Amino acid sequence: MTDTVPLIQPGDLVEGAASGSTFGSKVRVRVDREPWSGGVTSEGRANTVLSDGRGVHMVYTDTIRIIERAN
């Protein structure tokens, strides 16, 4: 895995593991803007913030995958 965020554009459907989740919860959102850095955890894992227009979701950067590209 990598700490580099894949090229995500508004309208893409994106999935990742919720940062801080002890159960490996997945977050799936259709983003409304480009993601931004959420810093680094105390364990050294990078976080990325995803926005869907209603709220923001912090996920581990190395778990992000693009499910569907915007048209």
C-alpha cells in the first residue's frame, strides 16, 4: 500500500477504511471536491479527508480505492 492519494475528482465514488475505526468500518462516498490531507496518526498512518457535500469523512490514505469514475 502507499500513502499517495489516487487522483480523485468531483463525482467519483470512493471507498476507504474509516480512520480510527477499531472494526475496519468502510466509508463509501461520492465526493464533491478533491480530497485533502487529514494529517498522520500516532501510528504513522496518513489520513485523507473526503467530502460528499453533506459532511466530511476521514479515511486511511492507504485504503482508498476508486469504485466508479465520474462521467
